[in-house]
Amino acid sequence: ALQSAILEPNMFKCAIGVVGVYDLPLMFEEGDVAGRDSGQRYLQSVLGTDEAQLKAFSPSYNIDKLKAPVLIVHGGEDKRAPIEQAESLIAALKKAKHPYIYELLEDEGHGFYKTEHRTRYYKQVLAFLDQHLTL
């Protein structure tokens, strides 16, 4: 969803990233996929190895094209899309002084399973959408 808001910035009033991959080159360095030989082969075959192209499809490297405010929700123990993905995006958003809200669910992984976290997540999403969308 976040990359779509970068590719079509006039189409979105806001964007939400949930346990997302925002920095494709970083996928080769961090997380459970990167940590396996088979994972490296998978990433190379699916994503390719052209760093310029990987960056072109990574929100963290294209914040200047983004107009919509962003809500980022991430699990602190996510091994699939590790926390470094959210940190990369947040660093880019801060550098660009782009509006965002960050919700870290520290003891969750690649998804939210605890009732209190699901409740917090959905309340945050509803409040964010209510703030940015006019129905």
C-alpha cells in the first residue's frame, strides 16, 4: 500500500504500512529469509540483485514522492519483515520531515495475536482513517 501511495501520490489521502517491507536491499541483510542460503537464493530470484532497481521499488528511498501521511505498525519481534524495515522507513520520513505515526508492538512478530494488541491496532487504524478521510 505504501509503494502505491508513492507511485500514485495524488490518489491517496493517507497510507498505512503494517509489518511491511520498505527497504528491499535490507531484505538481503536482515530477517529470517536473509539468514538462510535458500532465502538468499529466493530473494535473488524474486527481487533480483540490481541495487538501483531494488531502491526504486523501496518506499524508504522514495519518500520525496509521497504526499500522504503515513501510519506504520510493526511488531518488535518480527523476523520475516524485521524491525529494521520500519526503522529504515522512519529514518527516511524523519529526514524528509514527512508526517507519520509509528505504533510499535514490541512483543509481537509478523502479525498481531494478542487481543490487546489487535484492539490497539484497530483503534489506531480507525482513528488515523477518521482523521484523514472524509466520507
